[in-house]
Amino acid sequence: MFNNKICQFCDSTCKTCSNASTCLTCPYTRLLYNGTCYLTCPTTTYAGTTNCLDCVNSCKTCLNATYCLSCVTGSYLYNTKCWQPCPDGTYINPLTLADCAVCPTGCTLCTGSGYCTACLSTYSMENNLCVSNCSVGISHNQLCYPCGLNCEKCVYTCTNCTPACTQCDVGYSRYQLYCQLNCPQTTVSLSQVCQNCSVVYTSDCLTCNSTQCLTCSQGALIAGNCQPCPSGQFASINNCVQCPSECMTCSNNSYCTTCSTGNYLSNFTCSASCPSDMIPAGAVCVVCVDNCSLCDLVTTKCLVCRSSSYIFEGGCVTNCPGNLTISLNGSNCITPT
């Protein structure tokens, strides 16, 4: 180089220079960067043909313009690039704190401990991981829900917005949405499902086992099934029993519901005549007049009233109306003399 028209030596590392400390070109064993010739390019640069070139973005060291080897503090290496923060599907490697580790399979987002916080559309969250199939339970809105106690398979229903069991563990039976060791009293387990006795057998079957009806809500239990008794009979344990002769139909031996010809029903009892305070109305006894103890069967008027009541115009009153008074025998209302 020239200095006041005097040639001076360049720095020993330079091939050519503009002054004693600024190289313009370098020997073939060195590379130029910012006026200095380096045997090895400085940090954040990489070796070109004759020069050291700056690494891109947040690279601390790099192989070329697109291939980072390490990153500056606050950035993290992933797939030869530096990121801040780590891209979706990765997280900061807790062992190095310098690069991005890949989230577990199926995760789109995860925490620093590798726990998934969001899954791919075809995966569901189970125990902080994303799975293609729930190991237990059912997937709903990309979340795995357990089927419930003693349930092997289930579906998600928003009738109650909870998993509904479709198949129970061995030894358990499904009743409504849940699995039970024993079916309720009015049901029986068939193919691990509690079914109503009234559906498995006749509609009158109340309790049952897997082979026959055990009790009936009405009718008689005959040959393991509930059967209605003929008119004039009632069910008693496992048989149909004849109603009392005065009854046409009955519920039991002392409870008539209709009467045979010539008899009248009163208080679930059939008799040839009605009680004294009642009159026949078809085959049923009805009260003729309130507070009456003896009725005229022809006129349906009261003949004798109950205590503290008095006959007035065929009925019974507790107080004689107007200026009427009680008769001397205390039975009816009369005009005073």
C-alpha cells in the first residue's frame, strides 16, 4: 500500500490492503470479513469463496445462508432454522434450552414437559397425550371420556351429556345408561342387559328370572306366565279362585266389584238388600239423603234421620227452617200450634 508515496507492508494476514489494518483481499488460506482476514470465520458468519458471509436471522453459527447450526440466546434451533418461539408441534427442549424438541405424535401444541395441549383433527386428548383411538372410553370433541364404572364400551350422548354404556364388563348388566352387578327387581339380565319382566314375559309380569315370571301385578301365575282369571274369579298366588256367589266379579274373597243378579253393591260387599240408609240405583246402593238412617225405597225420601238431624220435606236438616220447631219425639220439623 502507499502512504505519503511510500510503500508500506500490509498486515501479515492480508494479501492486499487499503491501510495497515484493513485488508482488501486475503491469501487463499484465509477469508475476508470486515477488513480482516480469518483462518476461521467468526461467530454468526459462514465461509464463502473468498469472504465470510453473515448468517441469517438469529443464527449464532451456520453452515450456509439457510442452514443454522446454533442460535443466539432467546432463539431455538429447529430444522436448521432459528425460531422464537418454537413452531407449532414443538417445544423448548428442557435438556438444552437451545433447540426445539418435537411434541409427541398427534400434538399440534404441547408444554415444556412434552404434555399435549392441542391435537391434530384425527386425534383425541387422553392423559395429556394425543391418541388416534382412546384406550378406554369414547372420544367427543377430541377429548377421551371414560365409559364409567364396570363399562367396556360406550357412546357419547347429550341426553345427559355423558357417556352412555353400550356393553358392560363381564359379570355386569346394563340398566339405562349404567352397568350394575344385579338388575333391579322388576327386570332380568338377558345378554348383559336388564330388561323389564313385563317385556320379556306378559305385560302383567312384575318380577321374574331368566326362565319364567315369578309374580304378577294382576292375573294368576300359571306355568311361569301371568294369565288373566275368567270373569267371576280372582287371582290367588298361582291359581284363579271363584268369587263369592253373590259377587259377579271381585278382587279377592272379601272385595266385590260387581254383584250377581238380585244383589246390590255397597262398600265392596254384595247383599240382597241395601243398608237402611241407602237405596238401590241399578245394582249399586247409593245414599238416599244426607244424614238419613232409614230411607223409603219407593219415594227415596228419608223416614228417619240420624241423631241431631230432623226430617224436613223428605230430607234431613240440622236446624228447622223459619218458624218451624222440632216435634216432641225429636224426629221432624213441625209448625208450632
